Amino acid sequence: MDDNTSILELKEKVRKFCKERDWDQFHNAKELAIGIVTEGSELLQHFRFKSEKEVDRLFNSDKRKDISEELADLLFFVLRLAQRYSIDLSIELEEKLKKSAEKYPIGRAKGSNKKYSEF
């Protein structure tokens, strides 16, 4: 489904879902940002104190569904914030990638284990 679903379509699904429940009253920028952090923390709990091998095994276990659901919760809040405040995520991501490409050029960043502060 990722192959044929646009960000606009996802934002519209989220808008409709929230409108049907009269959630605009609860979804101001602050509350949505809190939701992003909260859901991000819930996602992080699955990986905390685990080695790379243990994390890889999570994706081949019954925990995969739990991780996927947390990721979907996080996406919901990101889409909802963008939808409520007319943020074009495609444009913003493109601009962010351009800035990051300048900050971390391939020749210096690729294969490097330098800390970001050394760039």
C-alpha cells in the first residue's frame, strides 16, 4: 500500500477520522507535539538496552506487530500536526535533505564514524 498511497491521502484519512470524533478541540500544536514525543518514547521502549542482534530478532518475533503499531501511532501524530497546520511534508523533507546534504557531504560522511560535531 505504501507504493500507491500519497501523503495527502494519509493526511485526509487522519483528518476525516478526527473530524468524525470531534477531536479538533484536543488537537492543538502543543498536544500533537506531546503525542509525537509520547509515541516516540513508546517505540523506543522496545529497543532500550538491547544489542543490535537483539533488535534484529525483535523484527522476526511477535514484537514486530507491537513495534509496527507504535510506528503507526507516531505517524498518526506527525500527519495530524501537518494536516492541522497546513505543513507540506514532502516539501519540508526535500528542504531538510538538501540542508543535510550540505552539512554532511557524501565525501566526508560516507563510511565515517566521526561524531556529527566534528563536521
